[in-house]
Amino acid sequence: MPERRPFVRLPTDVYPVNYGLRLKPDLIDFTFEGKLEAAVEVTQGTNQIVMNCADIDIITASFVPEGGEEINATGFNYQNEDEKVTLCFPSTLQKGSGSLKIDFVGELNDKMKGFYRSKYTTPSGEIRYAAVTQFEATDARRAFPCWDEPAIKATFDITLIVPKDRISLSNMNVVDRKPYPEDHSLVEVKFATTPIMSTYLVAFVIGEYDFVESQSSDGVTVRVYTPVGKAEQGRFALEVATKTLPFYKDYFRVPYPLPKIDLIAIADFAAGAMENWGLVTYRETALLIDPKNSCASSRQWVALVVGHELAHQWFGNLVTMEWWTHLWLNEGFASWIEYLCVDHCFPEYDIWTQFVSADYTRALDLDALDNSHPIEVDVGHPSEVDEIFDAISYSKGASVIRMLHNYIGDEDFRKGMNAYLLKFQHKNASTEDLWECLEQASGKPIAAVMNSWTKQMGFPIIVVDQDDRVLKISQKKFCASGPRNDENCPNWMVPISICTSEDPSCTKMKVLLDQPETTVNITNVAPDHWIKINPGTVGFYRIQYSSAMLESLLPGIRDLTLLPVDRLGLQNDLFSLARAGMISTVEVLKVMEAFVNEPNYTVWSDLSCNLGVLSSLLSHTDFHEDIQKFIRDLFTPIGMKLGWDSKTGEGHLDALLRGLVLGKLGKAGHKATLEEARRRFKEHVEGKQILPADLRSPVSRLTNKTSLMFCVQLHKQADMQEEKNRIERVLGAIPAPDLIQRVLNFALSEEVRPQDTVSVIGGVAGSSKQGRKAAWKFVKDNWEELHNRYQGGFLISRLIKLTVDGFAIDKMAAEVKSFFESHHAPAAERTVQQCCENILLNATWLKRDADHIHQYLLQRKAPPV
């Protein structure tokens, strides 16, 4: 690994109090001119000022001490590697207040970071550009010279000089708009002064948009900005936002601090969304919903992302992490509370069960690797920040906060949150500060418990055995590669809840396991009642039951007496234990067969996911067809029950389930499903019978060779980004080798937005063994272009993971490793290590279990004697 560069934070001898910023972007030449007039404090005499600055040319700079003469800077030394500039002055700047003036120019780049350009097509078909910003984590310095660290907060007065027919937005409301004297086609738009805030949350957008507007019940003006002509597609997000602001105000007992909030859809956008204070930016698919053409999962996604970004307006924007080391708290917290908020707005989504499948199990899988990392990572150089925008920061972060909330109880949790927000508003805080507030509110040892989850990587497997009324519970670190007997094995402080079949939804006992092992006496449990650990699947650990305990729990899957989230958790734990070689995969297949009466969407979704992993693994064998038959047998009864057409009275979850089941049956080669899919696709393309949005993905995925042309055609015609993305994700399912190549070339074409190329290539890699090989070759062949496009962002990590994670041959791990040794991708170093580890784990799993699985699948289909 290359040496980590030494990193030094900015000196503290000069700090900003207010930034007066004027920017004049040129949407034709893709440059901008800027003037900064910052009110600063000099805390000790110095003859230089060090600031952050990247891809900006400073023309002149001067310092005016309060009541004194202007001193012109005599030199600008750029340290490009460190994205800093040192302004040198001929005399000492004395202690006290002053004004720093800088004139500079920069470029509107096409890298989706800093102050950048975003391409869009007008309703008449003309290509134009908007100028937009993405500053988190460390890219405000590409728009103006600044002290670009989250703890160096200041107020901002922003003025934009823009074409008069464009909309211009910033964090605050417009206070003045007047013609620009030097050019009458331009206007000068001045925004109100912001509260004290960090640079990474500053934002401005200049472009053409329509909007819908509403007021929340607490008087905040909410607007959703959409591409021109699509205002109606902003209504759903508007409704979620106006319901969410009062929910958070009530939850935190702190009002939203700005007069307005805008949510805006940006055409080219690397992340899902960004929580800029008062001006939240989104990918179109994370904000726009078309009542006719949007599927249930898109609505849910929009609701979650809106909930997540609005939570940040308090947790992150009002109180900000002191340094990027605490990023996980910002993101983990928002990733947890977005579910609380959606559950409040849409109780029918059963969203907490979905949390377990979407975030909790994903985090457990990643965190069982040797190449995982603790939630809290010491971050130095800005290039290291991008690496931690991952499933550990977000999903494990959210999972341990959910566990903490459960351990403290809602009332004390809210009391502590409120104290934290009031104590640190407009300031910065660290993880420890939050623990302290929660500790005072609850009287529980929060810091001691939570440090074991945030400062060390991994999590425990809780081993449980029952002897009459006595439970023996022990913990050891869970490793994806199987049990290890390390001497210095870490321990966790594990809040453990226990329930029984008497009332599966009610916790009967709680213990805090702070030792390697303990025993618990369970009183008044009937001998025939089962005992379950971790009801609600809230504790962040895996469980291994003794075979007798497991035996008694399994009927609870078949007769549905176990709660959906616990049926899911039980199966998911067993699947992980099988992958780690602690039990045979055949044991899990037997358990999976007990899910034949399962009604719950999320439980099926998790099963489907695990069977997908298994199917991908067995694609490396000659009995791949046998696992397909197993999948068909498992999914056919529910598929028959649901049918193709929605029935009256069905809701959100039925729509999700139908899409999932039909897609799974088709992918596993279920003849009747495939025939019906092809028939319906043909009618859809011919315009005879348009497919409901919820079935478009599964149906397009099941079509054949001839339909590639139709799909590309539909993609061209699609007016909605959601529809384009849907098609992009299914194109990879086409099995013919010559067509796979066409799909991959299509991924890099002008037709696909840069941020979406990754999911097209990922779709090819995930579809079949040939697809995986072709996608990996394509990534290697086009590495220069791909890396140049996404370097330093988390999209590069996602691309690598999607492409290589499914391999299961030892030599592939070596090939991936050596490729990235000669093609450095600093922001994805950890991802590469995790992928190589996964490939080796897959290979071991295959060698260990393939024969057993094959035998089981054969005897399973042998006719009964």
C-alpha cells in the first residue's frame, strides 16, 4: 500500500467570521469569476494566510486591517498536493479584525464535484448546462478559496451574477435582485445572510427549473424544483417534506432554523442526495415521482432519501461533526432516523422490517470481513474521506444507533438528543459529546457500551445453549472465514433481549453481556415453549443456537408465530454461518424450504438475495440448473397466489412482492413466467397494453435477444430518469455474448448519464458467469476513462465491487489484486481488499460445500420411493 501522506490541518492564527462571496459563472465557456471579501480575525501576528484552494487561480489578494491601510499580498504559493494556498504579505498582519479580499477565476468542471456543470435537455430538445455545487466532503475549495474544514464555521453572504432567464438558488432566500450594470442580459441576485455554518454545506444552483410549493404546518416555505415541464413529479416529495419538517421539529424539540427549504433535482449527480442547508440537491431518481410511471420501490426510495436529508438539517447542519472522523455519526444517525420518519409518514410500508434486510444484514456481511474497518476511522488527508462513505458508516452506523435507541428507550433518547442539539447548536461536536448527553438523560453507561461498537471493527456471534431453565450465553468475534481461536479476542458490551413463544413480540428479559460468557435463569417458561434471543433483530450480532433450541424455533417459521423480522433474521444468520463453514449449506436449504407459506415481502426479499448469492456461487459448477429448480419450487406457490395482475385492496408491499417473485421465477427459468413476460413485453412495446411500473423491471429482465433493440429504443424515448435507470439495470440480463459487449459499450455512450454507467456495468456483471467475465474485462480495458471519470469519489468503489465481488476462483483474487497494484485507485483501496477477500471466501465455500449441496439437490428431486 502506498504510504499515507502526513496531513496537517489549517493553522488557527487567522479564521473567518463572514464570507462575502460574489460569483459570476459563464455557462458557455464553463468558467467563473469570483470575488471574496471575508471578515476575518487574526489571533496572533503573522505575515501569511493559509487557506484551502483547488483548481482556482488567484488574481489579486489583499488584507485591510480594521481602520488601517490595505496591504497587498506579494505572492501566492499553491501546494497543489494538499489543496492549499499560502498568501504572503510584505508586513505582519496584526492581531485583531480585518478584511481579506481575493479576486479569482475557476472552471465549471464536469467531475460532479465543487462548482460543476450539469448537462440537461430542454423540452424542445436543445442541450444546455446548469451550474451546480457538491462540496462535501472537501470541494468548496474548488469554488472559492476558504477554510474548508467542518469546524471552521462562519456566516455567508452570497451574490450570484447570472443570465436573467435562469433560476438561481442558494442556502437562503433572495433579498435583492437587480440588473447587472455591465451587461443587461444578466442580473445580480443577493441572498440573505446564512446562519453560522460549515463550508461543505454551502450551495448554489443556476439553471432552468419549474417548482411546486407548499408551507409546512410550522410555517416553513418548502419548494421542490424539477426539470422544466415536470413540476407535477415534485408533488410526492413535497408532501413527504412538509410532513417531515414538523415531525423532526417535534422529535428534536428544536424548530427548523431557516425560513425556507428547497429540494432540487440535478441531472448529473454522483451521490443520491446532499443535505446542503436550505437547498438540498438530489439525483432525479431520488426526488421525482410520476404518479403513472413510478413504481412502489421508487416512491419508498424518495421518501427515505427526503427523510434522510431533512434529518441532517438538524443533525449535521445545526450541529456539525468536529472532523471527518465523526462522519459516521452524521450519516449513521440520518440513516436510522430516515426510517423512523418514513414509518411515521407511511406506516403501511412496514419499513423497519425492510431496514433489517437493506441495512442491518448488509452491514453484518461487510463487517465480518478481515478488511472491514471500525465505524470510527481516524481521517487525515481529504483523499481518505471518500473511502468512509460506505456501508459501515451508513448501515452499521444506523444499526448500532437503532440498537442504542432500543437500549435507552425512546423517551430518554429524545431527551438526550434535545440536550445535545441545544448545547452544540451552530457549533461542532464529537461522538463523545453525544454519548455524554445520552448518558445524562438515561443514567446508563452509554459511552462504555458504544465505544465497543464504534472503536473496534466487527461484531460478536452470540452462542446460546439451554439446559432446562438456564441459558448459557457466550460471545466471540464473528469472522466470515469461520471461527478463530485468537488469544486476544475482542469483547463487546452487548445489550441482549430474550423473548419466548408465549408472546414473541414482547421482551421478557434484558441482560448486558459485558463478559465473554454468562448464564441467565429463565423463570416461568413452559417446557414446550421456545426461547428466542434478540427479538425484533435489533442487536448487532449473529446468533448460533444449540441444535435443540434451533429445532424448537423452526416450526415458528412455518406457522408464522415468529415475527417477520425474526423469521428473516433467523434465516439470515444461518446463511452466514453456512458461508463461514460453521454449519452445512444444506442445513440452510432445508430451513429455506420451511418458508413456503411466507406472506411477507421483506422476508422473501432477503431469501431471494441469499439464494441469488448461492446461485451466483453455483454458476461455477455443472449443476447450476439444480439450484434454479430449487428456486422455482420455493417461489412457485407464492407466484401462483399473487398472479400477474394487482387485485383490489392491495397495497405498497403487494406491489413490491409481485415484482420480486415474478422476476425471481423468470430468472430461474420458470417457463410459464417467461412466456407470459415475453407476451406482455411485446404488448408494452407495441403500445397495446402498457405494463404497470412495478412490473417493468422484472418483465424487461426476462425478455430475450430480440428485445435488446426494443429496450434501447424505450430507453431513448423514456422521458423519466427512473424509467431510463430501470432499463439500464436490466440490459445486463441479456445472455448472448455478442449482445453483452453491446450493452457494455452502451454503458459508456452519451446515452447514459455518467453516474449511471456504474449500474449498467454492474447489471452485466451480476447477470451471469459470462456477464461477470465480460464486465471485468471491460473495466480493465476502459480503466483510464472510468478512473478519470470517477476518481476520488465513491462511485469508483461501487464500480469495482459490482464487477468483481461474484468471482469464486482463487486465481481471480490474485488477478484483481495485481491489476489494482499497477492501476492505483486510492479512494477504493479498501474496497479492492474487501473484494479479494470475498473472492477467496467464495472459493473456499464452493470447495467445502459444493458436493453436499449437489447431493441434496439430487436426492431432493428423486421421486419418493
